Amino acid sequence: MSEKKIKNSLVEGPITPEKIAKSIAHHQVKTNIGAHDIFLGQVRADEIEGKQVVGIDYSAYAEMANKVFDEIREEAFSKFDLTCGHIYHSTGIVKTGELCLFVFTSSKHRQMTFDATRFITEAIKERVPVFGKELFEDGKHVWKVNK
Amino acid sequence: MTLTIKYFGMTAEGSGKTEESVHSNYSSIAELKKDIINKHPKLEKINFKIAANQTIVNEDYLLSGDEEIALLPPFAGG
């Protein structure tokens, strides 16, 4: 069995709107696509015990995370009739209001992209070893846990 | 047998380490886990899963060689 090169889905720092725009532009040459769907995760200023979250410091078990991102992408391709599927997740500090997750699916028709984006996003939350330290202004932190 | 133990998030904070090597002949994950908690007592209160060579395994998983073991606290991606 040949070793498949696994794509790096982890991005240092926030995912910028420019990266998203560029990614959309790259797909304009693929004229068999009729629908794109995008999910963006944004860091929320949660209030925990009277203190406001100012950002999340993400860390990941990178080798395993990329392996699981790849498995999820492969599963999405086998379940749904996709033309393209991309996943990017931040590591390091992402401030409130900034983006930490970008899921981008493309297909001939809309329904497949809606279903695939939901599948990929839910699978990421459940299966990818990414950890989040919710930071407060006073320098203290709590660890975020996905519900 | 040399095991590489990796710690992340809460387990890194609790052990004060991100990685360490352990030379020993543990038979199962359960045995290794007991020893790790003895060494880093703060980990006892932390809920974590264990991965062997980047795949989550049960406590009865049998260690067979130089494996990479990771202590994974609850996920927070997305």
C-alpha cells in the first residue's frame, strides 16, 4: 500500500476572510460545480462565571488531527456526490469575532453540499483532537469542551 | 519497550509536560494509565481518552512495541 500524503488542514492563527474569498475564486474554473456551501466557526465572547472570553488558544494533536480530517473528508466524498471538499481549522490564538473553522463543499446541486457541510462540521466537533483554552482578560483561562 | 507519551490541553497542564519517554514493559493501556496517574496525580480528576499511534483505543488495548501514546482531553474543535 502506498503512503498517501495527508493534507495539512491546520492553519496558524485565525482564518481570514481573504483566505475564504481566495478559496471561492479558485473554484471558478471548475465549471461542473453548480453549488457551494460554507460553514464558518467564529469565536464567541461567552461569559463564564461573570468573566468574558476574549479569545481561544487552540492546540491540536496535529498528526492525528490531520489524519482524522482526512478520514472525514473521504467519508463525505463517499456519502455525498461532491466535486470538492475543504477543511481548515485554526491553531494558536483566535480572538473573539475571528474565524477558527472553514468548511467548504462544492457539488453539482445544492442539497449535497448542505448535507455534506453539516456532516463534516459535526464530525469535526466530535472526532478531531483539537483543544481550546478559553482566555479571559485577566490572564486566567478555562478549557472549552464541545457539547 | 519505549513509549512516547504525549499530553495535550488539560492533560499537559495537569502533568506539566507535553511529551515524555517511558521505558517499561506495560502489557495494557490500563496498566500504563495507572502508572501515569501515579506519576502525575492531577490527571486523576481529568477526563481523557487515550490514543495509541493516533487511534483512540480502549483500556484493554495491548501494547506491543515502541508506540506513541497520547492523552486526549475533551475535544473543542469547531
